Amino acid sequence: MNSITKIIAALALVSVSAFAQSEQVAATANEGSGLIGKRYAAAGLGYLDVRHSSYNAFAAGLEYNLPVNLNIDVLTSFSHTWGEGNDINTVQDLNVTAVSYLTQGAVKPFVTVGLGYAWTSANDEGLNYNVGIGGEYQLCQRASLTASVDFSDGFRRRTQSDLEFSTTVGVNYWASKNVVLKGDVTLIETGHLAYTLSAGYRF
């Protein structure tokens, strides 16, 4: 075996070893009770309580979270929202969000940056973006708590209705090794409250 072959073999061995170690670290770091850092798909239903109004809105949604390395997830979500009565517009929203996080013991602080596209039954559509900051805290082996503050806006001409701050608090519980149940409450800056219940499966 000549020197070049030996060098290539050594580099290959080091690469395989490093990859195996990184996979082991990833598995260990992401074995907590949170959802960040795990590959899963979830489906849920939501209810929007509009402040000072008898108007009720409902939503159904899907999401898929894919870890791309030890510190970044990509979350893809789709929601369909509708109101009571046939004269209420429906809204569809598709979003792709990058979640960058750190693991600090039981806490995972994170920031999010996302792009979305929304369209309605009234032929109104457009691109939007969202940014956020928050943290995930492991309560026990089966449950964790998440809190975040988010801001969203559209790329079109700004109006007051385009700008939106929101605060979300959520909890998830692992009913089994692969099945997770989630509940979220979101306070929107206008005073509206949104409630979401969902179930997911870890792959």
C-alpha cells in the first residue's frame, strides 16, 4: 500500500468515526422531552376567540419538523382557517421556518426565521415573513414547556393589519416513545386568543 492510499484510508476512517460520533451526540442531545431536534409530523385543530366579538374562527393544520444538524431544524407547516357562516372567507397559509437553537441542560433557547405564502377565497394572496425568539424547557422525561414571542409581516405595502406580534405558550406530552400530544395558547397583539390541540408522530 503506497503513501497516498494510506492517507486516503486514514482520512476515510477519521471521517466515518467523526460522523458516527456526531450521530451519537445528536441522538443523546435530542432524547429530551421537547420537540426541537426531533423529526416528527403532526396534525391539529385550532379555535380563534376574537376579542369583543361573537365571531368564531376555526383552523386545521399540518406540520413536519426535520433536523438538518445539531443546531438547526426546518419546520414546514400548512393551515386552513375558516369562520362561521358561508359568507366568511377561508385562508390558507404555507410556511417554511428555520429554527436555530442551543442546548443548555434542560433549556433550549431558539430563534426562528420563516417565509410563507397565504391565499384566501377572496382572491387575496401574498408572501409574508416571520421572526421569533423563545425557549423550550424540559419539565420531566415525558413533558416540556415552550414559550415564544413572534413577529410577522407581509412583503406588500405595509398596513397596520399586516404587522402582528404574538406570544405563544405550549406544552407537549409524550404518550409513548413515538406519539406526542401538544397544546398551545397564543395571544395576538390585538387581544385575540388562539387555542390549538394537536397530535404528532416521531420518526
